[in-house]
Amino acid sequence: MNSPQQIAKHLRQLYFGGNWTCTNFKDTLENVSWQEAQTTVYSLNSIITLVYHIHYYVGVLTRVLQGKALRGDDKESFEHPPLQSQYDWDILLPKLWEEVENLAVLIEQVPEEKLWDIFSEEKYNIYYRHLFGIVEHGHYHLGQIALIKKLIKAGV
């Protein structure tokens, strides 16, 4: 298994399970209602805000790997429409899973030697940093989501 395939494997495990942390997005979000997803605890971001934030970068990276220009803004990554119903939440999650799988397939197709090339512009460092960075970033926010979910379920 080459490095891009290994990175894609880690991305899939982050979202669908099988990693050594024994936690993933699909299982963590499975029994979260749309109301819980929008609940703000203390001054923390809501679960839906974190989900959109993380997924924003899935879209950015997907577009670059499809040969499109890098377009992304950290500020935009926290902007999202409100959920109006359980239906909104129920259709959002499968869409996210599909888009993550599409990104994993694109990552697997990256030639090994491209990992060390400049990602779009020199200020953005190299491909490896972004491909593996999306996994690291996801784990960071998954931990936040798990804690927020526990606080919500505990009635805090």
C-alpha cells in the first residue's frame, strides 16, 4: 500500500470506523438529533457548525484534486444554513459520507511522488500536509463533537 492509499484508508477510518481511537464520525453522529446538532453548549461551537467546518475542507481538497483552483476561506468554513428539521439532518449525513468516500478515491489516485509537490502555491506547503492534515483536523474536531454530544446528552 503506497502513501496516498494509506492516507485514504485513514480518512475512511476517521469517518466510518476501524481506527485505533475506536471512534468515527458516522457512529458519533448516528444518534444525534437535528435539535441536538444545533445546540450550543457554553460558548462552544454546535455539532452542526463543526460538521460543516470539517466538511468545508473536504470540498476544498476535493476540488483541488479534481484539478480545479484552490478556493477556500477559514471564515466561510464556519458558515452554514440552519437545520429546519430531522429530515435536513438525515439527508445531510449520507451526502457527507458520499463526499468523503469520493475524496478518499481521489486521494488514492494521487501519485506517490506528488505528495512532496507544492500544493497550489508555496505558501500552502506540500500535498502531503493537506492530505494527511485533513485526517488530523478531523480527529481534532471529532473529539470536540464527542465531548459536546456527551454534555448535551447529560443535559448541561
